[in-house]
Amino acid sequence: MAKIEYVEANKSEEVKEILNPLVREWFFTKFKDFSLTQLYGVKNIHDRKNILVSAPTGGTKTLTAFLGILNYLVELALKNELEDKIYAVYNSPLKALSNDISVNLLGPLSEMRVLAEKKQLKMQEIRVGLRTGDTTMSERAKMAKKAPHILVTTPESLAIILTTTKTVDQLKALEFMIIDEIHALTNKRGVYLSLTLERLHSISLIEPVRIGLSATISPLEEIAKFLVGVGRDCLIAEVKLLKKIEISIDFPGNEILETETGESQKELYKMLDKIIENHKTTLIFTNTRAATERIVHYLDLHFPGKYVGAIGTHHSSMSKDQRFDIENKLRKGELRVVVSSTSLELGIDIGSIDIVVLLRSPKSVSRALQRIGRAGHKLHDNPKGEFVVLDRDDLVECGVMMKSMIEKKIDSAEIPKNALDVLAQQIYGMAITKIWDVDEMLGVIRRSYCYKNLSKNDFFDVVSYLAGDYALEHRYVYAKIWYDAEKKQIGKKGKMARVIYMTNLGTIPEEGFISVVVQGPVEKRGQTVGKIDESFLEKLKRGDVFVLGGNKYQFLYTRGMKAYVVADVAKRVTIPSWFSEMLPLNFELACEIGRFRGLVKEKLKSKEKVIDFIKEYLYCKDKIAENIYDYFKEQAGFSEIPDDKTLVIERFKEEKEYLLFHSLYGRRVNDALARAFAFAAGRLKNRDVEIGINDNGFFISGEGLDEEKIINWVKGKDLRDILKEAIEKTEILKRRFRHCAARSLMILRSYKGREKSVGKQQMHSGFLYVAVKKLSNEFPILREARREVMEDLMDIDNAEKVLNLIRTGKLKIAKKRTPLVSPFGLNLLMQGRSDLVKMEDRAAFLKRMHELHLKVIGEKNK
Amino acid sequence: MKIKYVGKCLFITGDGGRKTLVVGDMHLGYEEMLNRSGVFIGRLMFKEHIKYFKKVFIEIGKVDEIVLLGDVKHDFGKAGEQEWNNILSLFDYFFENINKKGKIVITRGNHDNFLINVVNKFRRKSEGEIELVDFYILGGVAYTHGNKNNKRMFDRDVKLWVLGHAHPAVKLKEGIKIEKYKCFLVGKYKSKKIIVVPSFFDYVEGSDPRENGLGLAWEFDYANFDVKLVGENLEVFDFGKLKKLK
């Protein structure tokens, strides 16, 4: 059995002892002493133990990983024993690595070289090679000739390297493998990397030591297993820097209900201005790109001239150069304030930020910590942050989040398991390098933590797809590998294999931007008014009104990569523009909020007691507690407060009948529950049902809804089977299928020297989707798209848990009839419908519409 | 003259009893084109087509001619042996359902530059008569692909135009539900009756004239055209004028 074990920090002396005199001297001319992180990590790495180092940001992690390794290399270099091979690989998900590397690697190396020369010590050169997507051909050729001793790379480039014979030779005796920012790899990119690492191990003569570096993340044991794979030991160094978090919560004005008014908007910017004024550099996180632009715009509007040249934005749709420019200005201290969506959460050192403002909820404790950790990035500064909330749900949510942050209750991350699209790409990559024995190949794959339970069936299903079996008589056209069932061997097919693999590998789906073009009124026809991203487009239905660049538009239809709209509409906005970018509320945090609701509910009778309780429980001030009290009081008076033990279901009527479920479990769980219940409702009446989902609940709306029957129907059935049917006709499944099809190389982004646009990929995948469904409803890549929707996009496991709570009576159902939506449900309803669960098939719909139509025509003729 | 809508196809019985089956744009070989550009897609269209035609011939029996309204093949740039064979066997299959002395007429479309090669190959190996023309006029009906105008179509004895090229389809809406169906568009233009035939191509329904130009060579008043939606099992539903459809 592999052991996962927590370790304590070593003593400074112990670490000092292992350092070569030269390295020791260098270190102590630069630093007073080892950092706590170094005391935890350096000696264990020196002792060649696999280790996961988890420390809050600003914990000198990178140098921790490198110090022991540099020490080893310097010793070899001094003895003239350095070989021409790669000793260590440093892998980071960030492409813009050069700054970190020069600080943590190139700097120290050249300083030690100078020191060695001073002492007239002869030392071989220690070479560092950088290999990312941006590395030029000549640099690559240089590396191929002379191996760098330390190779700095990304997950994608590492996979490419594994198919190049020359570099593979240089890697065969690799000794250290560093995975930085492992907390940012709990996704398909990480799954992909885990297989790449196993492939690397399968060619290694010695087992390289794996070193994982992570910010605060939970559960550490899982991340450790993910790092080392199956059957290997791993140490965990949980570095608890005694950093005190300074965090508070506030909203503009005195009444949170009024924050939507114009006056209060002014208050918001006054409030932000004051924060900026009181600090040297302020970083504001907004969650969405649109909000980022808005903040900058209004700060300038309310304080003319004040912020010119002192404010910057940083978000993912900006060009690399623009972002780099902002990062540089930050490091130089030229900016007073930077507004970012999510892009500044990760990695790269951004200089001295002294406060982080969290505008709207960051939706998870670890994300909130990561964000405020950007302030006080230097070792001994305390991170400082402030929540600025703008509505009542956010107030409660951020209040509870703040409590968890202060009490260090970190919510946990999940890593996708058995992803078949990533598997397909890796099997192809493996087949390119040699002819494999099938069992050996499966063995290598199963050593990855993400595939340890991969079934033989799934494995051979993917092999079948790659071998072209699904195309039946035309297998030769489509096959990427061959599989000899008698000899039990697998190999590549086609001369182009390596090129196809190298130009198409990777797991990050390409998202397209859609131009918004005005179709009416006539005088504006043809104007392009801006761009929206594809995932937002996906949410739009004909007739929806949305905001872009401060103006309202009504959506008509799309054509290729263009969306046609009507400008100058007076209607109410039906889809908020941040919809698609919305981060889902973490399940554990959602449950914490449920518990908090319950505790408040118990004490609601005495206003004083409740307010005191809230203040103490959430570590907040009077104003916050009073507003939370008001919100709860209203809900209790109107309907009932839902909590961790009570699922309140409200029935009310607007133009249709509504069932609103106050299920505070986060939108991933609610998405699964809503679709299952809507499917049940649809099945019972054989009609389509509309749904709306947010983190705090969901509604279904239609005709003749019977909550009792609906709940019982779902309770008695397998959620997975219901969802499989319920998502079958959704756009989201089609879009995810496109991503999976690209990952599994069914659609090649780049082929015969030509790149396909996202629009073309989308169109092609539409055909492909139709074709694949005709081939087999259980086609592995289609199954993977379903898995991704159910497990990654939704959270079927926790949804199942909620259903179990209902089944066993631990979660009681409280049915309420209300004249209209209750206070707790208001945000959900305002946000509008989000999808339709289709029950009626196309042919039946056509017939019914025809009958309806005949009636209309008939009545007119009378 | 009798006109019958048979699923995606049009069936015309002339005054003299001559039976004509009309088939819209087929875009055969689309899958191969995708495959050549790096999209793994099986070859399903051909088999599906044969299945569909079987149903059609059960419904209407043998015919005297089959008019293909152009864009039969998506492109012939690098068509492989297999693709050629598919088309040849489609023609063979057609002749099994065409009376003696009957023929296939193809009105050339914008995608059909290389079609002549296939037709020649077929002529070499088979007795069946295939005509490849820009437009075809018989019994008061003018058939053409639809991307190009031609004076002859305005001849007085021509009463009806039958056109392809446009891929017409219409969206039906109820609340937030939207579904699109292939359709025939039937109307009038300068005293001629017009029938626009939906594409036979399987993977997409087509374009809604309320949202997109259909690319035909004439400015038709589609709002006043009748819409006939194609359902399953060769059913076709009359929905009246397009402008009345919500």
C-alpha cells in the first residue's frame, strides 16, 4: 500500500547541513534564514521523497522546489560529473513563465557561478531550457543537440516532447519532476498531465521524484494521490504560515435593498474610491469581463481625470501584450488600481498589492483565499481583503464565506475521472512512440490516479474508436491506430500520425467570439456592435434581451460566427450578461449557508439575540447583521425559511404555474436536480417544461405541475438514467461534444497545414453529432460528453446525496402556496428561464402545431 | 397536372400521365469532404438516402423520369473510387424504379462542375439515359437549380417553375421552444407558379426565409408564399402563408 503522510518542518540546521558550502554561502548572502516552506520541503526533496508542498501564496514555493535540486546539480558540476541529460523538469500551467524562472532559477544560477569564480572553483555550466508553445524551431533544435539540465515547460509541450525521439533519450534518466500550481490542474488539463507523467515513467530507467507545489487547496490527500499516481508514496507538507487574514464585508449605503438605485451606484464608486485612496495599490476582482470594463468606466465618470493612467484592466479576452503591459506596470508600482475578472488569480508575481476588493461573491472559499492572497504576496505581509456585496443573497453568501476563510475551512476540489476523450488522445500519443502490448498500455494508464478504476470495456471502446471500428467497412479511412486482437498489440497508423498528434494535442477547448450585428432598425442595419462569447450565445433564445456595452439588444438568430440582434429595444433584460461566466457556488460552502440559515431561523423570535448571534457567528458589524436579519424576517413572514433540514417548495402563478425549490446546494447540483424534476414533470404530462437555475434554488414552470408526484417519480429512479435522457436534446451537450470531439481528435483543429476556425469546428461537430448518434448512442466520445455534462458541469453525485436525504426523510419538504415569489426566490426568478427540458419529439410537435394552426385558420374563415 | 408532396420529394403527374419525381439538392460526398479536412465522420448518408427512396417508391410506384435539381455532389475535387461508386449505384437504383425509356435529368447546380465525369462514366457502363442540362422544360414545367435566370423560363407555355438551391426550412415557435423543419415554398411570380423544393441533404434542415436570403436568382415575395412542412413518414403539413406563421 502506498503511504500518504503529513510531515513536519525540519530544523534550520538540518537543512543547512545538506547544502554544499557554495550553495550555502550563496543562500545566506541573499536570505537571513530558510522560510518555513523551505524547512518543510528542501530536505525531503534532497532525500528524494515524493512531496506535495501546500502553502499560501507568497510562500517561496518555487525556490523550495529548486533549492535541493540546484544543490545537487552544483555539487555534480563542481565535481565535473554533470552529464548531458535532463535532470529536472519544471512544469507549470502558465505560459508566461519567464519572469518567475529568471527570479528563481537563472538568477541564483548566475550568482552561484560568480561566487564559484571568485573562489576559483571550477564549475560546469548548468543549462536551463525553456520549452513552451512559443519556443522557436532553432531554440528547440539547440536543445535537441545539447540537453538542458533543467527543462522548464507546460503540460502540452511536455506531451509533445514525449513523442520526439531525441528528447526522450535525454529524459530517460530524469530525476526530478516539479508540478507547479497543481491546484489549477484539477480539470482535464490535469488529467491529461497525469497520463503524460505515467508515460514518462514508463520510459524512465529510474523513478523520478515528483514534487507538487500548490496554493491552499483541499483535500490534500487526494491532490497528493493525483500527483504521484497509484502505488507510490507521497509526503504532504502543509505549510501553515502564520499569516493573519484581514477580511471584512460591506455594501454601499445603509440598506442593501437600495443598492440597485442610481444614488447607491454613486455610493459604490465613492466607496471604491475611498478604498483606493487609503491604499497604495488596490486590486478589484469582479468575476466578469463586462463588469471589469464597467467599473473602470464609472470610476472615471464619477471622478473625472483622477484615474487617468492610474487604472488598468486585466481579463482573459485582452491580448497577451496588453495583459503583459498591465502586469509590468503593476510590478513597477505605476498603477493605483487594477480591475480583473479572474485572470489575475493565478501565478505570476504582480508586485505589491496591499488590498484586494472582492466585488460580488467569488463562490468558493479557496478562490476567495487565492484572490486575497494576491495582496501581501511578499512573505511576511498579511493578505488583506474586503467583500463588497450588492444584493442580499450575496450578503449572506459572502458573510458565511468570510467565516469559513477566517476559520480556515477550505472547500474541496474535484478531479475528473476516467475522461475518455483525454484517454483517446493519449493512447494515440502512446501508439506513435512504439508498438505496445495492450496489457502493458492499460497498466501504464491505470497508474494515473484519474484512471485507476478505468474499466477494460471503456479502454477497449476507445481503442475501437481509434482503430476505426465504428466506421465499419471504411475503417481504413478513419483509423488512427491499429489493434491486433490476436497478438494483443497496438500501434499507430498513417505517416502523418506524429504531425497530427503534435498539432492537435491539448485539452483546453477553443472558445469562439461571436460578433453581434444589428439587423434592425433599418438605419442601424449591418453595424457590428461588439463581441460576445460562445458560452453566452448558448444561453440566448430568440427574443431574449441582453446588455452589451451599456446598450440593450434583442437577440434574433445566429449565422456562423455572427449573432443578429435588434437595437434600441425597450423591453426588460431577460438574460444578465454575466450569466455564462458565472462561477458555481461550491457545494460545501452552500451547505454551510444552509446551516447558517437554520441557526438564524431558530433564533428569529428575538431580534436582539439574532443580531448578536449573526455578529458573533460571521465576525461582522451591526449594519451587516441587521440587513441579514431583515432579509430573513421578511422570508419567514412571507413563506418559510429554507435551511439544511427543510426544502421549501413554493407554488405560485404568473403567466404560468411555477414550482420554486429553495435548494441551496449550488448551481451544479441544482442543474442536475432541476433537469431531473423537469423531466419527471414533462413525462407525467408529456409536455415540455421550462427551468431556471441559480445557486440558491431552481424553478420549473409549466402546466398541471404536481410536486408530490414529481418528487416521488425522481426519488424512485436512477438519477443518472433520468439525466441521460433529459440532457439528450440540449445545446450544452452538443457544445461539450464539440470539445470532446476535438480532444479525442475526431475533429482536427489543424490538418494538412490548415487551421479550422471555431465556427467551422462548431458546424462540423454539428454534422458529426448527428452522424455519431446514428452510429451508436454509446459511442465513447458521446458518452464522455455526457459524463462531462453530468459530472463536471453538473454535480450528479451530490445531487444524488440530496435525493437520498429526501428519501430518508432527513431533508423535510415544506410545501407553500404563495401569491407571488418570496424574497429568497426573487433573484432566481429575475434571472429568468434558462432552459427547456424537451419531452415532445419533433414529429409530435409539428403535428400539434399544425392542428393549432388549422384551428386559427378555421376560426378566421367562420 | 397533378402535384403531390411526398416527404422531401415532389411528385408531378403530367396531363398526359407522365410521372416525374423531383429531388432537391443532395450534396453527396459531404462526409468525404469533412473527412478530408480532418473530421472523423462515418459514411451514413448514402445508405440513409436509399432507405428514404425505398419509402418514396413504395408510395408512388415506378416513374417515367427523375429530375435532380442540382448540387447532386458536394464537390468532386478529389473524389475517391468509393464515392464514385456510390453515385453510380444510386443511378442504378434510380433506373430500377424508372419505366422503360425513362431517364434521369440533372439540372446543373453551382457545385456540379465535375458531375459530367461521373455521368460519362455511367453512360459508358450502362444503358440508362442521363441528361445534364442547365434547365429542363417539359409539359409546362420548368425545372432548374435556381441560382441562374434564363429567358426561356418566361415562355408563355411555362406555367410552373420547380427550383432547388435555396434549402428552405421554417422554424416553428411556441414560447421558448423552437424547432426547424424542411419545407416547400409555393407561390407566384410574374404569373408563374413557383415551387421551391427543400434540400434532400440530411445533416441540416436549411435556411428560414424570414431570417436569411435564400440566394435564388429572383426576388420572390416569400411572405405570401405557402409553407408546406416536411414531417416524418413522408407526411407534409400545410401551414398556409409564411407571413401568417409566428
